[in-house]
Amino acid sequence: MNTLELKNILIEEINQIEDKSFLNALRTIVESKIKKENLYEEYNSEILLAEEDIEKGYTLSHNVVKAKIDEWKKK
């Protein structure tokens, strides 16, 4: 059974369920999966941008970062 067939079976079975609390629980599971996948995509995109910055030399030394943090703490 391929993914499309499995999706169609699930849709048919879900259409038969009348229990609202169960459907809400199922919805939560599906939304959680979608959000997790979006987070991975966003994370990977940010990593690629960071790698590009490093290649271009847009970096800060450890001491500069520590100084910036110390300034933020003062605010």
C-alpha cells in the first residue's frame, strides 16, 4: 500500500467517526506533526544562511559576543 492509498483509507475511516473529542485529539496530533516539519525546514534554512555568512566572513569573535551579552544584561 502506498502513501496515497493509506491517506484515502484514513480519510474514509475518519469520516465515519462522530466522537468530537477523539477528532480533536487526532487534529492535535496532525497539527503537531505539521508544525514539527515546518520547524525542521526553518531550522535548516537558518543553518544554510549562517553557513553563507561564515563563508562571506560575517563572523564575530568570542570576546565581541561576550561584550555584546554584557551590554544586553545592563539594559
